[in-house]
Amino acid sequence: MNLIVELTKYLMILLVGIYTYYSFQVLRYKSKAQQDRAYRTMNLTIFILHFFGHFMLYLQTLSDKLLLLYAGEVILFVLVLTLYQIFYKRISRLLLRNMLMLLTVGFLILARLSFDKAIKQVAFVAIAFLTCLIVPEVLSKINWIKKFGWIYGIIGIVLLLIVLFAGTTNYGATNWLEIGRISFQPSEFVKIFFVFSVAAMFQEGTDFKRICAITVMAGATVIILVFQKDLGGALIFFVSYIFMLYVATQKPIYFFSGLASGSIAAYVAYHLFYHVRVRVMAWQDPLGYIDKEGYQISQSLFAIGTGGWIGMGLNRGLPTDIPVVDSDFIFSAISEELGGLFALCIILIYINCFVMFINISLQHEGAFYRLLALGFSVMFTFQVFLSIGGVIKFIPSTGVTLPLISYGGSSAFSTVLMFMIMQGLYMRGKYGKKHPNTAEVFQENGEVERQVVE
């Protein structure tokens, strides 16, 4: 068994490394044949990694339920690859595969940490993909969605106010809403409304009066999140708005003013909220407060250090010693059992997604769609930065999830929705009217190759 665990561990590192290599290499390929070969290789690495991960868990647990879960996940992946590429011939195949690779890692590590939560996560993701099947078509064809900026903003503020007065508190933040037996985080969906709202309002103009009005709306959203004590979420909203404001106006004064006001707000929050001071204390000296405030981050660092570069192997570490490991600190579990090299590849895949998001933004001349893509790019990437940065003690922990990997139905659903919106923008930005005598082969790197139709 030890030999099998060791061999499988190295194989999984090799597979994720191959996938990461091709995820960047495909951006350089200029022929459709080269891209097709790369995508077939990426598909193969996803399914082989998925198989060997579950195979290792089954050998150590001998759980028949795990086999059923594995079969369900394979069916889900096959359906997603098939349906989305049937309905959308021009979808970004790279973004779709990046999603599946990140979900594969998430499903594997959740099955190791908590089987019941793994089942729920697969169900959440399946519902999200089914629900979002129509989203790329809507974004690529319908134009009137950019006319309701204030409505999007008001909807987001109303949702957050409902949570503030009627929500439930978990881990110090009042950001959950319960309806019967269902509980979810409305702030995850307010992210979508927020970016739509800011992009729609800025595309109508960037005069000083309008900027002040939009800033008040954005500030109200952030302040409500602060009152909910969801400071990680508030920070994500704030940074996303600052970047969208700067790109919309092209005036550095707004960017630096935003940074200055954010620094002042952080200073005030430190003195106003006790749990913020606790997290800063734990960040500065986790071992000095290991019995209480620094216990979580200390265990996270122990796990990462124990895993080293190649990891302990699936089900061979002690990631469950870390509080809230399946959501906020799941990157520590990955580092401990799958290794630092594997974790580094995950970071590179996130960077690859960011590169694609920015590329999509640059493909648009219209302000609304350019700002929409930019807003989601910053929001997604900054959340990844906060999650991993807090886990490795680069910054104080903010309690945000790692997109597509951490446990959480609201987070998984909103992230899938975000990616499908980006797919719609990808289709809208790259595909104009075709010449009647040519078939256009579009590259992931933005270049176009035209082939004569026979």
C-alpha cells in the first residue's frame, strides 16, 4: 500500500504538471490542429488524475459509496464537456477545461476530508452547470442587459440588507440566509449584480457627478458588508470597484485616492473590530498564540511544511486538524497531501484563468463589456489571492473560499455563473460577422486563421 501511495502521488504531480504546461502552451499555438491535440491531452490528464485520486481513496477506505460518487462525477464531466461544446461551438475550450481541472481537485480533496460534503458539492456544481447552460447565449446575443445599472445595484444592496437584519452568524460574520432547510450566502450572488451595476453605469459616462453617485452606491454595498463583519467580502468588492473606476476614467488620481481611503478604512477596522485585531495578531505571531488565536494558521503552516514539495499522499496527512479546512483552509490540505509542486500548479492554473479573463476584456471595444470582463477578472483573482495568501501567512486570514475547490454551494454556483458569463463575453468579443466564403478558426491567443470553405 505504501508503494502504491508513493507511485500514485508522483503520477498525480506529473499529471497536473502536464495539464498546467499545456494550459499555457495552447495560448501560443496558431493552428487548430495543434490546439485540438493539446485539448485532447488536457482532457486525458483530467480524467486520469480524477481516476487515480479516487482509486487511492478507495484502496484505503474500501467504500462502495465512493465508487458511486466517482461515477457520478465522471458523468457530470462528460456531460459538461459534451453539452457545452455542442450548444456553443465557439466557447473557450481552455476556460472550460480549467474549470473541470479545478473542480477535479476540489472533489478529490473534499472526498478525502468529508464524504457527505463532497456529495453535496457535486450536487451544487451539477445544478450550477445545468442552470447556467443558457448564460453564454444570453450574454452573447442580448444587448438590453446593460440598461439596468441602478437596478442591479439596488437589488444587491437590498439582498445584503435582508441578510444584515435577518441573517444568521457563522464564524463571526452575519452573511448567511436560511430559507427552510436551505442556507446560502447572498453576498456570493451580489458579486454578480455589483459588477453588472458598476459596468452598466460607467458605460453611460464618467463625469464627476456620475462617479460620485456610483461611488456612493459601491460604498453602501461595502459598508453593509462591514456591518455584517464580512470583511473579506468587503475587501473584494472594494478592490474590484477601484480597478473598474480607474479603467473607466483612465485617471490615476482615482486609483491612488481609492488606495488611500482603503488604507484608512483598514486602520479604522483594526481598531473597531476585535476579530480583525485577533487575525492580525495571529498573522504576526501565530506560534505565540498557538493555544487560541493562532491555532488555525499554525496548523496550516505545519500542514504545508509537513507536505513539502511532493506531499504525504492522499489520506496520509492530518489536514482535519485545521479548523474549517474544507472551505477557508483547503489549500493547506492540498499542500500537505498532494505536495507543494501540485499546489504550485494549481496557482498557475488560476493565473491562466486570469490571463484568459484579461484577454477577453481586451477583445471588447464597448465600455460595458470591457468593464464587465475586467470586474470579474479582478474579483476572481483577488479572491484567490486572499484565500491562498491567508493560508500561507502572506497576509492576515480573511476567511474567503478558494474558487471551485473549497466547499460551499453558494461559492461554487456563483463561480460557475461567473465563468459562464465570461464565456458569453468571449463569444461576443471574438466572433463578428463571417465572410461568406471563409470559415474562421479562432485561436485562444486572439489570432484568427481563415480557411476557405470547400
